[in-house]
Amino acid sequence: MKRVCVRGMVSLGLFMGLCYSLAYGQPQIFDKVVYRDAKDGSTKTAEGLLKASVAGFQVFRGEKAGEPIHPKNILAVAIGDLPGVERSSIRSALTKEANGEYEAARAIYRQLNGKPGLDERTKRHLEFKELLLTNKIADNLPPGPEWEKQADKVIRDWTTFLLTQQSGWELWPATVACARLQIERGLYEDAARTWNRLSKNANMPPDAKLEAAIQEIDLLIRAKTAYSTASANAATLLKTATGANKDRLTIYEVAATHASGNKAGQGIAKIRDIMKATKDPLVHATGFAMIGELYLTDNKPREAQWEFLMIENVLNQDREEVFKALLRLVHIFERQQDDEKVRKYRDRIRQYRDNLLE
């Protein structure tokens, strides 16, 4: 929860800084990108123009490009100037958004995007913001038929966005948002296809495409209907993978090949051996998740519960992994008919959704 609070404070600080700059008429407002340093885990901020290309997710100041940032390490983005859009309009939308007035903010973005002559970057970002707020409005609904209806509509809207937009840094958070809703609706194979499209996007950098392919494998295993495809995909990527990604892919291959045929126990033992050989927290989170999945295939929900609790309470650096663990815990407590914990973890899920929409 501490990391969640820090990200919220960072996002608020970026918003306040952007509003201050807009109010006092500085000559140019840059994008502000808060990210986690891949080497030491520290939080850093870069200012410039955020772009995604085959070279990486980078922040530019003129022609000078900053260091490539893995998209999973981007914690928050405060957009700067958008060509063709007045700062006062963006300031108004950001103010309403910060106050939770999502409907009003969404209307501003929609109106701005209707202006003729806007360039591609501006139109893409305005559409992204409108969909992001539509997502947040749906997320505020209580569980039930209306939320399901609205969530399904948002999934369709995100899918259309991802099919029509072929470039831009917004494709990563849009994919995360779409896949998260699909996972929450139990559509694991659909979520896998969402990540698959990004993994094949020629405009994305190699690290983003690799991570997207890894996410696809993860979801194919959780779907419990495509173990052979997951195993084959992992084996292919293992031919060139290195470091933590190699360990994660090895875990996925083990999980996929041992998920059926009464081999879950063997798979769990092999995964624990892989985890013992590294201190990388993401490898450990992947290991606990796949051990949990193997326990579920072996009809041992109580044993699976402890694996997912480890991700929630200890190895909680990766936001998507935590969210998937929370969903599994809800399903486990439903099977145990523990209504109090079901309510508790459904509330946790509602609180955590915003962490995946930054």
C-alpha cells in the first residue's frame, strides 16, 4: 500500500506542477514522466516529449533522446503541450479529472478531439484520455450486471482504439487497461489476444514486444485451455531470452507442461528450484503466481491461496501481477464460501483498479 500512496502523491505532484505552469504562461510545457530506474529501483522524473518507437520508450528534449524506459517501469505521465489545443482547455479537463468529475472531464476531451485539423499525436492522446475516463466511470460502479455491461462496452472501445492506432506510447497503457477488464470478466484468452497484437506491433520497441509476448503466455496458462500453445511460445522465446526474462519464461514453460496429467507437484518443485537460484522480485512473483495456478489445477485452492497472498503482501512491485493475484484470491474465497473475505478483496480490487490506469 505504501507504493500505491507514493504513486498517488507523485501523480498529484505532476498534476499540480502542470497546472502551475499552465497558469503562469511558460513558453512550453513538457511531458513529465515518472519512472522506476531499472538498475537501482529509485524513482526518477524526466521532462520532454514522451515517444515510443523501435528504439524504445524515450523522453526527448529537442533531438536529444533520454535513456530507454521499459514501459512497465513508467509510473505516471503528465502530458505537456498538445498541438492545436489551448492550455486552458487541458487545464480545465485536468482540474475536473483530479476532482473526480470524470463525466465533465471526458466531455472536454471529446469536444477538443472534434476540432478540425488536429495532428495525429493530439487526436490519439485526446481519444486515449476520453477512453481512460470512460474506464474510470465504469470502475466506480458496484459489482453487478450494470458494471458487467459497461465493462464489456469499454473493452470494445479499447479494442477499437488498439486496432486503429498503430503507434504512440499510449498503446501500452491502453493494452494494460483493456486486458485488465478482460481478465476481470474472466476472458483470459481474449486478454491473451490483446497482448498478442501488441507483441507483433512493428512500431513498438523490442523490450515492449517481448513483455507483451510474456503476458500472452501468462494469460494462456491462466485460461487453462491453451497449455500447449503457452509452452510452445515460451520455448520459442527462450531461444534468445536472457536474465530475469529467461527465468520467467522457464517458469512459464514448466507451468504449462506440468499443468495437466497429474504433474502439478513436479512442476511446483521445479519452479521452486528456479526461484531459489535468483533474488529477482519479478521472477519470484512469476513463480508464486504459477505455483498458485498449478495448485488450482490440482484442486488445492487453500495451498494456492498462500502463493497469491505472497504476491499481494510481499512481492507487490508489479501492478498487473498484484491485480491478477487479487482476482484469484476472490475466486478462492468464493469457493470457500468466506463471504467476509470475498467482500474485503472485492473492495481491494476496486481500490486497486486506479493503479493500472495511471
